[in-house]
Amino acid sequence: MQPKDEVNARQGIGSLEVGLSVLELISEHNAPVSLTKLSELAQMSPSRLHKYLVSLTKMGYVSQLENAKYALSNSSMRLGMSALKHLNPVEIAFDYASRLHQELDKTITVTIWNGQAPLVVKWLDSSHFLPVNIRLGSELSPFNSAAGRIFLAFLPAQRKREIVENYFASPVTLPRHMGKSMSKTAFYLLLDEVKKEQQCRFKEDFLPDVNVIGAPVFNFDGSVNSVFSLIGNSSNTSVDNNSVYVKAVKAASVDATRKIAGIVE
């Protein structure tokens, strides 16, 4: 891929760029938009803007509704669906995980849900020693891993309840959170919190001296595509909310999600 600055420096067709920017403004609006409002957003006179809307309407990318407002039409939808077909969400997740690894020099994993538990499909080692026996291809516990709790939190309610109830019927060990064992009720409440915050943090909860920060990457339909996890020694990997590591993992997951949805520049 060519650097963005190099692409920007090339001479293009100005009118095409303007027309596409108008199309993008309509796509970013949550409801059909009036000519007046669109003129304000585009910082363009209504008369000039109308000419672009006429062309976009002729090509089927925009339609004018009965209330004189504009919305995306069939050609825009086909274009979007075609773009989605060419995306590989897991490869996108791998790319952003690699960036996170290079930026922080921490162990980074990408996991996917295999129907029963998280499966590690990418493992990037830190240059520092880390006392863990998890590696590429490992299947993680849905209860005793940050990734597992994230996947559980976002599963359909019936499936989530089935897995949790089966586990707590005869638990081998009780899950822990921030150093404390959790009852079934407490675990359900934690899953609600994980879903709300879109992150999960471990503070020596599963392995001594090891902290973990996890965050979900979403598909364009809102389902969880994969989970980023950052793993580090507890002595130098803070999991506090204002930690640089918590912020970095969250930012990487958001950026990867936006890329999958096609809204990253």
C-alpha cells in the first residue's frame, strides 16, 4: 500500500472528490438529510450541492425521498457489500495486533471463539521473559481468561447462560477477579460490566505475577470477531483504567473495528 501522503500529493479529479465527499456525508448521517442540512455539513452552497446530488441520484447512489430529504440508494449498498466481501476481518485484527506489539513490546495475542472456548490464533512474544505456558493454538478457559470473559459477555443470552450454569454446577475452581473469588452471581455481574466497558482486566487473577488486558474487535454486524489481549509482568504492566496499556489495547480494538466496518482513513 502506498503512503497516504504520496497518494494525496497526486493530482486527481476535483469534482469526483467533492461528489464522493458529499456521498460520505450522507452515509455518516443517521437519517435522511435535507439539502439545507447537507449544504451546511458540506460547507457548500445549496445550488452547487444540488448539481452533485442530481448526478449521484442519476447513478443510483443517492435517492431523494418524498420529504425532499436524501438517503443512500441501491448502488451505494452494492458498493458497500462488495467492499465487505473483500475484507478479511481476522487479517485486519492481526495487523493491528502487530502494531500494538511493536509499539509496546508486550506479549500480544489474538483469539477467536471456536464455539466452546477462545482459541489463540496469533501470539506475539515480548522481548521480556513471561512465565506463561500458553502459545499459538492453545484453547483458553472461558472463565479464567480475559478473552474468554469477553466472548462470554457478548454471546447470545441463552448460550451464555448455558455455559455459565454448566460450569458453576460443579466448578473445578471459582473464577477470580482482582484477587477475589467470585460466586455465580458475581460472575454474571462481571460479564455485564465487561460488556458495558468493552474490556476485561486481570490482576494476577490466573497466574502469579502476570497481568492481562483484553478488548474485543467487532464485525460490521456487531458480533465479536476476535479479542486482543496484552500480557505482561504485574510489576511493570498496570491494569488501572488510566494505564497506558489499557488505553492502547482499547484504542487498537476500536481502530481495528473501524477498519473492518470500512470507516478508517
